[in-house]
Amino acid sequence: MDRIHQKKPLHQPLFASMRWLTLALLIVVTILSGCKSSTPESSDATVTPTMSGSPSSSATPAGSATPGSGGTASPSPGSGGSVPGGSSPLDNTTGRVTAVRLIDPQAGWTGGDGWISRTEDGGKSWTKQYQGKGIVQQIFALNGKSAWAVISPDAAKPDQRQLLHTADGGKVWSAVGPMPNAAFLHFVSESEAFSGNAHSTDGGKTWTTLKVPGGIAGDANFHDKANGWAAVNGANTIEVHRTVDGGATWEKVLSRATSVPLTGAVIRSAGKGDAWVEAVGESGMSQTSYSLFHTTDGGKSWQPVLANSTAGGGPAPGFPMDYYGGPQNNGAKPGPLYVVDPQTAFLAGYCPACDKPNSIGWTKDAGKTWVNGKTEIGGFVGSLLAMADANKGWWIGTDLTEPSVMYTTADGGASWTKVFTFDKPKQ
């Protein structure tokens, strides 16, 4: 560069001077052009890389709620996709409670229209873990980590039920697949489950149908893959049949003359030889007649526990027309039955015409005696019940227009304490 500016002797030929001038100009232009191309257009500009094909901090996975948006999380049925859980900033609103399941007296889940929430302090406070479409119909838990929920995603199509599963205490709920029926769902391991006479060995992804006897009323109940129970209408009799080979064969183990046929049945089992059979009769004038029977020895002997005959529903199934000797549970209709063990069962009563429609009774001696509790709670839709043991449990009164209210007991149902009021139902 220095020699470009040197003075040339006057005696050099003109063409030499022109040649050097031209060369100097070319060098200067080249240098200036190179310097301009290596300098940013703005000294304080920032560069934002394109994230095409890569997740970003604001990306929302399919089927999840946008954090903070109040949106809903709708898992694709059967896709196995995950749904954001407790770590997501979902709103904490609830509504009418439609399902409850406890893990222990302090921890458990409730569910409703588009939500599942969990408590760790006995129901005093709740954290929403799932938010999506559909009404939660059932929740079942093996322990504090592994639980399942049955959801009806479309109110117009209540039979199209879907199964969700969590393996981390509710932080993430994953879509498993469709449910085969509306029967009581229970898992006996992480992989094996029963829903009525439907059986799954792959965590609820697929189901096979187990054989049941003809004339069955309500749903069968399988305690495990071998032992099952079914209530059956006979010829002027009500019957209970038992299988010990997974439904391949059934044996009649109870037969009682009856004035009315079964219109339904609820069966729960607390052991392979244990069965509590709620026999549901006829209804009228907002009343339903029903009976409760119990066996602990595989059906060899039966204890009549309840005989709730009513004026509107007639005689209790399995009892004569004019039998009103009881024992009787309070209420005009049966509420939820919750079996704790072979000795202990609780049964709520429901009186739709009463100011406080929900009552509760229990047995703690395998059905030999029945105690009617003194507490009555509100809720004109009925109540939900979950017991941790013979002394501690939860009871929730539900309503279509008023908030669901949760009560707890620590003395086996003798007294109940109000612990939480949920949000008013959606209108």
C-alpha cells in the first residue's frame, strides 16, 4: 500500500504511469470491498437461529394443554400418548365429583367433568393433575403410583369409554384404549385387570370376554382369573353362581325363593372365597327394594345381611311378599357399596325426597349385625364412598347444581367431619 502513494520519476513513460495508477485503483477497490463484506449491517443486531425440526421451549406436545392458557388436554383414544399432569400449570377448578379413590386416609384422587385431582392431606386441599374432555366414571388405584381412570369422552356417546393410566402418581396420564363395558374396574397387578366378565392381561390395552351363566342380572365379578361370581334369575328364585376355573363352568351356590325378580346386582369380593352380593329388586315411588348377602367360604354358607323392602318397590329380592323384618339400611334406595375386607362392608342409603338425602350403614362382623349411622349429608344426585380400612374413609355428597362436599371419618362411620367443598358444577 505504501508504494501506491510514492511519487514516480518524471522521466518514466506515460503508459507506465497509467499502468501503476490503474493497478493502485484496483487494489484499493478490492480492499474496501473485502472490508465491507465482513462487517455486520448493525453492530447491535442479534442473530436468531431457525429451530426447524427441533423442539423449542414454547413447543406444546400433541394432546396437552398450553401452559397458562387454561386449555384442555385431550389424549387421543388408544394412542398411548401422554397427558401433562401435576407439574403443568393447569387451573385448579373442579366441579361435581363423579369418582373417588383413596390410597390411604391422607392421599387419593377425585374426578369429575374433565378433571382429575389429588390430595395429600386428607382432602383439605387438591391439586389438579388432569384436564381434558369427558366425565370421569371410575378411578382405581393399586398404590400411590399406579392408577387408572375410566372416562366417557363424549356426553352424547356415554358408551364410548376410554381408559387412562398413570405410573407416577398422576403427574402424567396416558391413554390406554377403549373400555369393554361399564362394569366395576379393578386391577390385581400392573398388567391384569377385570371389568365385569372382561379380562385384560396387558394393562387394559386389549380385553377378552369370560363366559357367564345365562339369566345373569347386573355384572359378574371376578376376584382373580379363576374365581368369579354372578347373580342369576331362576324360576321364581334368585341365585348366585360361582366359578373356580375362569368362567369355563359355573356352579349354583345360593338359591332363594323370591316374590320379585332381580333387576340388577352389585357384587364385590374381598377374597377368592368371599362375596358380598347386593340383589336389586323393583322400583316405584322413588323407592327401590334390595337385599344383601355374604359368604366367606366359597358359597357353602350365606349370611343374609339386609332385607330392604319398600312400599314402592315391593319385597326385597329373596324374601317373601310380606317380609319386613330387616335388618334394613336407612334410605329409600341403595347407595354405593364399599367392601373393606371379609368382615367389613359399608353401604350408603339414598332418599331423594329427604332434605339430606344420603345416609350410611355398616357391618364389621361379616354381616351378622348391621349398624345405621346417625349422620346424614346433602347431595341430591347421591353420594360417593371410599374406605381405607374399617375406621377411616371418605364420603362425598354430590349434586347437579350445588357443590360436592367431602366428609371424613376416623371412627368407623360414627361421626363425619366436613373437610372440603368443591366448585359448583358446570351449568
